[in-house]
Amino acid sequence: MTARPFRMERDMSKNESHPQPAPRSHAILRGGALALALIALDAGAAQNLTITYYDVQGGNLQELRASLNARGPVGKDGARHHGHVDWHVGWNYDYAPRGVGCRIGKLRVDVKATMLLPRWTGVDTAPASLQEEWERYSQALRVHEDGHAAHADQAAEEIQRRFAAVGGGMRCTQLGEELNRIGQAVLDDYAARDKQYDETTEHGATQGARL
Ligand SMILES: [Zn+2]
């Protein structure tokens, strides 16, 4: 089980990201009758997004860029970025023997994402034209980061779909291993999509996230 949920963004077009969604998988094996009553998957995912800010300062574009580059969070690549999304998808299920096989009982897939964005502390006293440019940039950066956060939701939905499609016939230990293998594969896939998204958008630059 790897546990490195991470995404980082940067202003320049050479940003690198480190999407490393972390699985939190917990298999709970319960006694037969209890879980057998719940063969139908009781699945639900709900995105839980928290947004936090770091402060930047400046009286003109050049100063703002310098502040962003100095104060943006440092990614695992050692470079500073302007935005950051950290997402986790975890799953819980219980299962129980049924005949020679095993069936999933309750299934729950949880999503949690944290977004870090810049906040310009001097915006209220800045010239209108600079405020407008900041607003444009901020909205574009948010759009870009939302694209990463959406991957968390999509990963959770895919995990639910693929868990539901797992056939019977496996023993419970095998079933547990299979579910975790599937879940991890989906997380790996979406980590790759995050990376591809950054390559395609140049870390948001093509979406306007450039000041
Ligand atoms: Zn990005």
C-alpha cells in the first residue's frame, strides 16, 4: 500500500506535479449472516473538498509573481508551485463467506481533497486593472485545480463500478486482495491522468492560469 497523496502546481509552463493518491483500504471480515444480508452494494461517494490559502503580496505584477514564486508550496520535485491539490480516495467494505465463495457486503468509498491557493493580501488597495488581472488569474488557477480535484471523484466512482463488477467464486482472502488490487490500479491510473492533465494544460497555463 502506497500512501503519498499529492499534487503540486506551479505558475510556469514547466510545472511538474506529483499526483500520488493514497489508498486507505480497510477490509473488515464479518461473520456470515450479517454481511450476507447485504449482497447489493451499498456504495456512495461524496467529494469532500477543503480550500486553504497562502498569502502573497505585491504592488504590481512583477512583485506578485515574485511573491508567488517565493511563497508557493514546494513540491516533491523541489520546485515551487502556485496551487496544490492533495486528494485521497479510500474504501471500506465487509465481506463474508457464501458457499464456496465470498460476497461483498457493505461498501463505502470516501473522497477527500484539499486545495491550496494563493491569496493576495493587498488586493483591496490595488489599482483596478491589477485587481482584474489577479481575478482572472485566480479564477483560471481554480479551474485548473478543480480539474485535479475532479479526478478524485472520478477515481472513487470507478472504484465503485469496478468493485461492483467483481465476480463471485473467490475465497474471502482472495476477494479482499482482488479489491485492493483493483482499487490501487484505479488510483495509479488517476495519478497518471493527473500527470497527463498537467502536461496537456502546461499546469494550467493553457487554461489561463498564468499571471
Ligand atoms: Zn495541475
